[in-house]
Amino acid sequence: MGENLSEMTVAMLREEHKKRGVATDGPDDALVQHQATPQGTLDADSTGPSAEAKTQKRKLHESANPSEAVLTMVESGMSFQHMERVWMSLGNDLGALRGECENIVVSENTVVPRHKASLGLELLRGPTSDVAAVAAQVVSSLREELEDPPERFCDPVTYAMMEDPVVIETGHVFDRTSVFDEHGKFKFDKCLFTLAYPVVFLKKELIEHKQQRFDAVIAATRQVPAGPARDELLSVAEALLACLGSGLYIHQTAAYWELESVDGKNAADVLRTLAVKESVGELGSDVPVRALFDRVSATLMQAGAILRGDVDEILFMAMSTEDLLKQLESVILEGDVENTRLHAKALVQKQVENGEIVLISAVRMSHEVVVLALIERVADINKAEDDGRTPLYIGAQNGHKAVVRALMQADEDVNKARDGGATPLSASSQPVSNVARGNHAAIVQRLWDAGAV
């Protein structure tokens, strides 16, 4: 039935073309086939030339100035590969076409940024006479596209590229964040239209657009030698990856970091950045980003550039403080002295770099053995938070009896008050949980015995 319907459509189109005096035999029959195709375009591998290709070929053949014809093809959004076929069919030199296209990319003209970016990325994947100039224009065009996306993908409120398009009852399309707050509540009280529905097909197009852009940038970057041009392309790739979401598009993420890790930079620094940004320590060895981390670190260790302990420290530093504290407690209880040292060192380093008081974090989590381990190494037991609350104050308030005992044995000041004058004794008198209430009497008694007021 489908084939019969297709044949009928072609026959009707041919009849209509005959009425208008349009030839439908020979090569021109491709136009009829093209219009009868449901997708509206011929396959790229089709033997019959598309109407667009024939039109551009005719213009190129008739034009006294080939440069103008090439400009017209670029303005229409034709790919370089497509232009090559048209150019070659007229017996022209491909080197001349590449030169014309490079000139169009780097010069001021009427070509829109997205077409310049697409053409420039194709050119960079082959021999390019001025890599730096073409790459610079590609980067500029891609950044402009990110800031001023195609109208179809542009949110009418923020003018930014949409992430999750929804359509409201009026038929207008917005990004979800433009019409709903973080709690899913409609932002505009005076608007009569409060229902919104996902635009699945548009979101799919958005994702495909971002993926294609990212993949094209990565492919071009691989062909560009190390230097400023390559760095700029990688910076755009990073921005595009952020739009996609590195946690979801793991293969694209691995492709980006693989280029970063072999780009002549300090590989150890790249490993640290990779571990932190992609939370490598939480990933399984079969995840592409973690596999890349393991492969690069193994290569560096074989070359003597870093030690096993350096790699472990990088992974520890990429973990959250909470996870580090939990692991530290585990290795202490297992009696693993070396891992205890490494975990404690990473926690202290986090405190130095982030200003985080890891001892207070351990107190809040009621990790007695961790509190003792941190006290033994470097932790300042009287170091307070911005509001003056000390580890002892927080332990007393939360009813962590064992932690309070450990801090008092380390001679923490039992009368050091927070801002406003409240002391650990008064904090223990205001328990914040059922556990704290249950341990209230024991903590108060211990503080009294130590001379607390």
C-alpha cells in the first residue's frame, strides 16, 4: 500500500509539472522524486542530484565570478562536502574551493555565524592554510551562537538556548526554568495559562544540535596542533559539554578529557581537575571517564612522573568531605594505618584549600574515631565557625556523648562561647534531637565536672 501510494504521489506530481510545462524526464525527474519523498529531502547517498545541488551547480556554471557563487552556497547552509561535489562536477580545482571557503570564514561578509562555524569546523579537519585565523573565527562564531542561538532553540524570556522546552496553553514555547521555579510552581501569578507540556520533539532536536556541534568541535580539535587555537577550541568544547551535561554524555566527556590530557599540559594537574569536575572517585572502572583517568595515571606512574600515593591523594581530594569522613572511619576501624594517613591528609588539605573545618564536620556526623584521628594529627580543636560555634559546642548541642568526651580529653576550652555568649553548657541544655535529649544529663554532668559555666 505504501509503495502504491508513493507511486501515485509521483504520478500526480509529474502530471502537475507537465501542466506547468516543466520537464519530468531525465535528470529533472529527481525533483519530482524529491517532492514526493515524505522527509522532504533525498538521501545523501541517492544517485539522483537534489534540486538544491542542481540549482547551485547552475549558478556556479553561469556565474562570471566563482567567489560569488561559493558565497551563495555558503549562505544557503551547504556543507563543504556538498559544495565539493558541485565544484568537482564542473571540473574545478578543489584547492581553489578550499581557499575561497577559508576566505569566506575569516572575512567580514553576510554569512551568518552558525554557517561560518559549520564550514570552519569542516575546513579544520583537512589541510588549512591559516589554522589560527580559521579556528579563531570558528570559536567566535560558536560563542556567538551559544549567546544568540537559532530562533527555534531560543527562549523568548532569557534569549538563551533552551534546555527543557515546554509549551503553554497559548502555544508559546519557553524553557521550563522561565515559567516554573525550582519547586515546580508557575512563576507568573497574573497569567491565566498555568499548564505546560514537554515539547519532546524539540528537546530531541536541541540535544542532537548540541551533540553534533560538540562532536564537530572535537573532530576539528584533533587535527589542530597544540597551541592557542587548540586551547580556544577546547574551551568551546567545554562550554558545549556543560550544555549537554557531562554526567549524562559520558562518551563525549571522555573525548573532551582525552584531548585535555594529551595537550602538552601538566598531566598531573589535568588529572586533578578531571577527578574533581567529574567526581571520578565515585565512578566504576568501566565508565569511560574513570577508565581514561586510570589509563593516564598508569602511564604517568610508569614514566615516574607521579607516585601511587599521588594518584590516591588526587582521588581523595575529589571526594566530598562527608564521603572522606565516612571512609576515614572505616579504615581506622580496619586498622589500615596507611589509608588512615592518606585520608586524614586529604581532609586537612581540603580545610586548607576550602576553609572548611573538617573537625566540625566529623563532630556533626558523630564520628568519634575520626575526631580522635584528626585531633592526633593537625586539627585545631578550638577553631570555630563564623558564628563562633566550636566543635565542643556543636557536639554538646547535638548530644554526641562520645565525641564530647574525646574533645574534652583533648583539652578543648569548655567555656569558649559563641557569638551572643552561649557556651557548650547552655547548648547542651537546648538539645536539638531525641538523641541529644537522651544524652543531655551525661553531657551536662561531664561539663560541670570540668568547670563549665
